Amino acid sequence: MVDKNSPTIVSENKPITVGLFVTCLVDLFRPRIGFAAVELLERAGCQVAVPKAQTCCGQPAYNSGDNAHARAVAANLIDAFDGFDYVVAPSGSCAGMIREHIPELFADDPILADKAVALGRKTHELTSFLVDVMGMPTAVAAYQGTVTYHDSCSGLRELGVKDQPRRLLKGVDGLTLTELPSSEVCCGFGGTFCVKYPEISNKMVSEKTSAIADTGADTLLAGDLGCLLNMAGKMSREGRPIRAFHVAEILAGMGDGPAIGEAGEDLSAFADGQEG
Amino acid sequence: MSSSSRDEILGKIRKARGRSGPIEGFERDRLDARLKSRPRGIIPQKARNTGAALVQDFISRAQGVEATVQDISALSEVPDAVATYLADHNLPAAVKMAPHADLAQIDWTQRPTLTVSEGRSFGQDKVSLTRAFAGIAETGTLMLLAGPEAPTTLNFLPEHHIVVLKRSEIVGAYEDAWDKLRDQVGPDGILSRVVNMITGPSRTGDIEQTIELGAHGPLGLHILVLAD
Amino acid sequence: MQSTSKNFKANSTKALADPNLQQALGKMKVGFVEKRAKARAALPEFDALRDQARDIKNHTLANIDYYLETYEAAVQKSGGVVHWARDAAEARQVVLDICAEEKAKSVTKGKSMVSEEIALNAALEAAGYEVVETDLGEYIIQIRGEAPSHIIAPAVHVLKEQVADDFRKKHLHLDPKRSLMERKELISEARGVLRQKYLDSDVGITGANFLIAETGTSVIVTNEGNGDLTQTLPRVHIVIASMEKIVPTLDDASAILRVLARSATGQEFSAYTTFSTGPKKAADPDGPEAYHVILLDNGRTEMLGTEFEDMLRCIRCGACMNHCPVYGSVGGHAYGWVYPGPMGAVLTPSFIGVAEGGHLPNASTFCGRCQDVCPMRIPLPKMMRAYRRKEFEAGLAPPAARFGLDIWGFVAKRPSLYRLATRMAIGLMGWRGRKEGRFKSLPLASGWTDHRDMAAPAGKTFQDMWDKRQGARSAKDLEREAAR
């Protein structure tokens, strides 16, 4: 569950520093989510840096039983995020890996065990960081549409992310939230699962997209890009006219850009730091 | 085979636990004490009513699992209650009754058309009449004990099972029923061969997950709650 | 039972293409989940009771030799016999020996997953006994020549119409023109047919949900009443139970019972919870003359003291499979052995080895719902992950996956190489996919694009754009910015 007490002593007059763990999927597939996260963190009064040396949280190896590689990659991460008050990721899955599992990986390591635990304690999923740590009451943005929300598994069950994104969405002008009845059921992504067991994954995502369509919503939101790529890809293949965004994009007022899988991405606006 | 298997299994357990032999000394005393004291855990609030509310809990929860319940104020009302139940369910006028001292007091002469026989069942009886040991309000559960006065077959073979339960025998939680039972256990400390906890009539969901009553055991469970 | 766990993928493909199975699974998924949620909501102490149940079992497992010996002495005192069986073969032999000694001809059985685990029916039939399963679901699959596909609802994969067909083929002595349209008619027919079987049977075999050390008692939890008839009517009652079923006292069993039915079927309490202690006493009017208990190890002692010990808390409620999206997609038979779903993904490699059952722990998205609903708070994903590690360490993971992980690991621990590689790949993919915004097929990701589109990457990585923007890179950068 979310640790509401700040693990780091942050002095009153010194601004809070956040290292953004952008996650590999956001880095590669949808950089605008990274910019949305930066925007939200800055609005909350944080100073944000993006360590260059970050790559991946190690989950692909960890979940494949390859602990040696997972440890090597995670050690790099521990190093990269040294010195920040907090580490924030726009993903419950990666934040869960850092909070819950990286400390397990180094439990017997005489040098890195404490550092891994410390990193875990200061790492948060984006929406839970904004609400639980920064006390952001709600977001200020606009989006015209009826949205439904999928609760990604790791964020929900490892980190207790459920109410935080909904609370933030309440402040979005023009947005109506219609709850998805099976919002807590896995979408079938599961990292490498979706390519190792494509048929089962397909069955799961088909049930998910038909439940999404049944809500009548025109937009799907979630807090993990992996799940979103899966569901958006299925809806696109099925020809369903439902758009998909990462919740951070809507909260940061970036819902006017192309949805996931839509053409027309133009990143030039972000390059000079003039967005939002 | 068995003794060497026993030794090997116990040996593997002890090895996994880092012991070379049985638990001894203080640790063993502690375990012995736990067995004797039988610590109770959490007793849910819903099992903690007393008096009339406790009885009402039992009745409504038994009804909630499709048992039927009828209040009677004296044993002498049993023949009427049984006859009415049989008529309502289109059943032949015959009952197989447990050879229980309480039930033996019932005067059936007021219902001469009703055939009442005593003993165990061999599967031919449509209706049985037995005596419960306790009612557990927590889930509307009956506790019945096997013994010379209580054939187990009467609880399961007939299509309808009628049970006499005294109001004073209704307790809150399962643990309360065990304590009541422990007071009754003989000097050998051995439980009745069978203790049946019965919560509503027999049912199955094995075909398409839809509950139907009367799978192998009784289709009907009728509880006569006797004021005392 | 011969395992087909290795063929999980092929089994799944078959399951996904079976319309009857898919229809049956659709019904199951909703029913069990809703009922459990309702039962949980109706008991405010439910989660505290789960913690307590976990603690009781942990205490018992820590001292299990003491409790087993205490239990054994209590059974003997009540006139029963305890047999210890190291493995399936020994357990089967004990049953066969008892049946031979009793000159039995026919055997009836209550539902028991342990008897499936030791493949008891086949052994009894091979020795010439008539074996009849009496639980309705088990009876249906016995007629069909199948294994259970769910631990508490063995015939969950079978539709009503299929049961009617099976009954017509099996019950040839009944009027062929009879109606079998309704569930009630099917249940009534099974009741009639099986009634005689109980009465004719010499030996009744049941499993046990609990064994109670305090009193030497075995407990079965059922709804139909078949287990009670199975253990009451024949001359001999054999209980076959795995050793971790032991709990200290009647009160401990009651405490765990509070979470069992609620987690399994969503009932507050099952219709019949039966506590049996020893054989019929001299003055008892009915009951078996002999009472035997077989305590089965079959791999459990190997789990003690390991990272898989938590699994020995399992009370076989089935909540993990009821809530598992993978089980819900492919059903129980795809798992290929006795225990399906998340519990099976841990028990199968534990009991029959990683080489045989190692596929199952991989077939999970780690969504964590199983752990979330487990009444005994068993960390199922953690154990599945541990089996993946064992499989990987033993070199049993597919070579392509190992090769991929090697490359990935090599790149991902070298940030500058990582950035170069991702920049190139993403630049290429972004350039190819920009017009459409998505791919309909990708040569190396057909597992993905066979079923869904792949959103095209933006063409530039966040990291490169952050460079362009000259964004802060470290805590020191931020300090410098603040100082300015």
C-alpha cells in the first residue's frame, strides 16, 4: 500500500526534487506522456530531473526468472536515481517493480540492500505521488468526453492506486467518468505474457475491449502505457471508435493531441519546453 | 511399510525444521498448553447477539439458506407440525424417528393416521424426525451428534428432514457449540463418532453453477424451534 | 494421472476454440466472483479472519510433526487406524490392501482432489473394483472419462445439454423418452442412480478438508450430502488426506471454516460440515465398522522450509482460479494435471517437477488477483516467479527467450548503448509508422500484431527530446538551477 508518510526529510524552504523514471515504453513509444508527467510534477511544485543513465526497471528479466540480468539493470537504476527526494514513474508496473521487487532482488547484497530499500521507499506511481505525497486536491484541465478507466494490475494491487487518478480527474472540465465494471480485471498485457501466450492474451483483451465498449465511453484512460498499447491496439483492430490516452496526458491538458495509435504526432512543441 | 514411511516423513519434517527429534521441553509444553486451552480467535460480531435476538438470528439465517422454521411451544405440538408439513409437501403419512429420549415422550395418538417408526434408515424413508444438539446463530447451522439416540442415516437418506431444536440450545458461534459439546463428552474424551453441522437442505451447483436443492441429501430441512 | 502440463500452449489453443467450454467459462467467471464479493462485504471481519487463518496454518506448519503425532494418537484412541504414505504409490497400495482385506467389491467415493493426485480410481479399477464417484460433478466427469477441470466444481466445463446426453448414454435402464431438459431432472436422476450405489458399496472413500489434532477428527465440507452417505453407509470408511490438512483444535478449524466457503462458493457456510472421529461405537445404530486415515506426503515435506512452504497453507477453496483471467480463458484441463489455475501453477512443479510442470508458472500476467482473494494470503505470484527463476537457472527456459534476455541485459545495463539502440530502432519504426499511427503487422512481433494493432512510436525518444530541451539530468543540476 501507499506509504503516505514522506520517507525523506524535506526541508520547508527547499523545493522537492523528483527524478522522473520515464519508463522504457514511454521513452520509446509515447514521449508526450513523459512531458505530461513533468508538467504535472512541476505544477505540484516539484523540481524535475530526468537522469540520463536510466534504462529499464529490470522487470522483463525479473519476471522471466533471469535474476542476474535483472540485478545488473536494477543496480544501474539505483545509481542513476541517487540524490533525489523522490522518484516518480508514470506507471504502476514500473513503480511497483522498484518499490516492491528491487529490494527483494538485493536483500542479500551487503552493499546495495539498503540502497535498494531506500530507492523503493522514495519511489511512487505518478498519480499516487501527486495525491498522497504532494496533496494535490485535483487537476486543472479540460477534456470534452465520456471516459472510462482501467485499473492496471500492479498499480492497483501492489501500490493501492485506485482513487487517486479518479480524484484528479474530477477537476477536468467537460469530462464524465463512466466506471468500467471489470476495471480490476487484467487486460491481458502482462509484459512478455502477451507475446508468449498471444492467444490467451487476445482472449483477455477481447473481453476487456468489449466491456469498455459496453460502457458507452468515447475514451479509455489508464495509468500504464503497456496496458494502453494492448487495449488501444485491440480496439483499433476491432474498428472501435474509442480513443485511448494515458491519464497523465488528460490531467496535464494534453488531450487535444493524437490518441494512442492515431497518426499526426508532432513532438516539436515539446522540444523547446514551451508546451502546456 | 507404514512404520518406515512414518519415520521418514517425520524425519524429513524435522530436518526441514532444523531439529533432530521431536519437539521437547518448554516448546512442547507450550504446544500442549495451546491444545488444552484452545485459544479462540476472532468471533464475528454477527455471532454475538444474546437472548431473543440470538434466536431470531438463528431463524432468519436458517431461512436464508432455504430451511423452513416453525416455532412450537411444547413437544405435544410436534405431531400436528409434522402432519401439516407432510400434507403441505404431498408426502405419505409416515415418519422415521430417531430413538431419542425426548422424542419418545411425544404422544402420537392424536394423529392415528401417521405411521411413526424408530431407528436408522436404509433408504426407504421419505421423512425423518431427529433431535438437534445445538443451533448456531452465526450461520443458521444445526449441530447434530451421532450416537445410540441419533442415527446419522436419518440426517441424509430421507427426502425431508425435520429437526427438533430447543430455543435454549441456540448458541452464537461455532466455538460456543464446541464448548457445549465438550461439556458432554464422556470420560474417554472421544467425540461422538460424527458431528454434523447442517446449514440448510442439500444442494448442488455442479450443473452450470446454478444452485438446485436436494442433490443427495434432503430436499427439505424443517426446524421445529421448541420454547423451553 | 498422466500430466499434459508440458502441452499447456497446445491445450490452451484447443480450449479457446471450444465453444461449449467458452460458454461454460463465461458463466463461471461471473458467478463465483460476484458471490465471493458479496460474502466478503457481508462480514466486516473477513480480512482480519484471513490474517488469523494464515497465522493458524503457519503455527501448525512450524510444528507439524508434533500435531501429526498428536493427531495420530487421538485417532488410535478413538479406534481408527492411521497409515503414513510417502508417495502416491504407497497411498494407493494402502487403499488396495484395505479393500482386499475387507473382501470389498465396490467402492464409492466422495470428492477428493488428493485421490485424483494419486490416481486412485485407475488403480482400483485395474484391481477389479467397481468405483463410483458420488459428487454430482465428479460423477458427470467420470461418465465422460475426463479429469476435473476445477477443484470445487469439477464439471464446470460441461453444459447442461452435454450432461443430458451423457446420462442417456450411461443410464440405459431408464426410459429413453424421459425428459432431461431441466437441471432438476438431471439432479433427480443422478440422485436415484447413485442412491443404490451407496447402499451396495463396501468401502467409502472421502478426502478431508481438515484433520484435527486435538480430537483425531477428519472434516469434510460439502453441499450435496454425498460425502456423508459415502462415509456412513459402507462397512469401511477410508479418509485420504494430505498431511498439511492438519490443524490443532476444533476452534482452529472453525476459524478457518469462516473463510473457506465464503472464498469458494460465496456461501457463508456449506450445507454440510461433518466431523468424523473413529468407527461406529458398539451402541451406534449406523456408521462404518472400520475407520482408516491415510496421511499423504507426496512432495509436501520437500516444500517445508523452502520459498514454497506458504503454499502448504492452501485450503483448496478455488478462489484463485475463479478470479484468474488465464484460467477464465482456457479452463482447467489446459493446465494438464490435477490442480489448475494459480494454485496449480505452484503445486504442479512442486509435485511433478519443473521439467514437467514448469510451463504453468509462466502462463500468468502476474495480475495478482489470486493473491488478493486468497483466504490464506498465499503469495502466489511470488512463488510462480520463483519457479520461473528455477526454470531459468536449470536452463529449461526456451533458448530464444534466453538469447533475447542476454541481448536485452547487455544493452540495458549500458545506458549509452541503450540510448543508441533505442534511438535507431524507434527512429526507423517511427518513420515507417508515422503515416498511419499504427502497424497492422510487424515481422518480429506477430504474437502481438496477429491479434491487435501496434501503435507506432513517435519517432524520437523522450530522452532525446529532453536533451534538446536541455532539461535537468541530476539532483545536482536541480541544485544549480535553484541557485541561479
